[in-house]
Amino acid sequence: MIVVEHKRKSLDKLHEKYPGAHILDITSKATNALVKLRPFFPHGDIPIPFSPGNTAMSVEGIWQGLKVFEGADVDLRSFENSTMKNLKRTIRRYGLSLGHRKGINGTILLSYIDARIEIYLPSYLCVLENKVQRIMTRVKEESMRKDMVLLDYTTNSNVKDPNSPLSHAYLVKAYVEGTYPSKDSLD
């Protein structure tokens, strides 16, 4: 069994709730290779959806780079950012968010949920399948031996819920369990 819990829950309470479970911190505060599961991690060479021949350093760089605001369009620098810092593009700075551009040179603006489905999910899946295979194999093997708790700052597992960021820990869990969401599975 794999469960997702909030990073701020105390370890004592988690051990009490899930006795014997292996607790894995996969947030930016992780002090081991699990930090590579963060959407901010700069793996490099991640294909930008709907942008043939273009790649980005991180999933978050793709997500932020394709975001369009009243006062700003696609941000090519976001795709190149390898620092895991200064990636967020906010309405405070750029004005109202209009959506995500469907590709660097696309003419279509996707809604938040459509962008999550068509941009974020495939980009993160690319990382799980191509950049962190060894980690995912170990997580899967360990989850077969004992219960596992994945810690994240968000615990939203509903891809279509616009009120909370989607939990990447949930996506790791879904991938391991063979239930990773896709456009086809969400229709």
C-alpha cells in the first residue's frame, strides 16, 4: 500500500497511523536522491509538449514557461532554468493568468485543467519513465515489501480539481500502481 500524506504531519503521528511503513520525503527538503522526483528538479532534455525539437530543464519550467498572463506570454527562460529557484510566474507580477499556451508557438490557450492534462501530466510522466527509472524501480520494489508513505506539500489526487495544485507524490503513487492518469483515462 502506498499513501500520500502532507509533509507537515509529525513523524510520530505518521508512524502511529502507519506502523512499520517506510516514510519517504519527496519534497524539495529531501536530503537524498528522492529530490529528483520534484517537478522543479533540472533533469534536462524534457520535451516541451506541442513544441517539436524543444526541451526544458524541468517539468516546472515547462509549466511556468507556457503560462500566459495579461502582461506576459511564453517565457523561454523558464525552460532553461536549472536552479530549482525563481521558476514561479505569478499574477502579482504579470497580471491575470489567461491559460497555458499549447506549445511555444501555439495559438491555442488551454484552461488550467486542460493544461494540467495535456502539458503537466505527460511532462512528469516523461521524467518518471526516462529520468528516474532506477528510483522508481526501488520505490516499486520497496512498496511490495512494506507499506509506504510519500510526503508532499500538496495531497490533491484529483487531476480535475482546480482548487489545489496536483500532488506529484500522488503521480508517483499512481505510476507505481499502474494508474497514472492520462487524457484518455480522464475523459
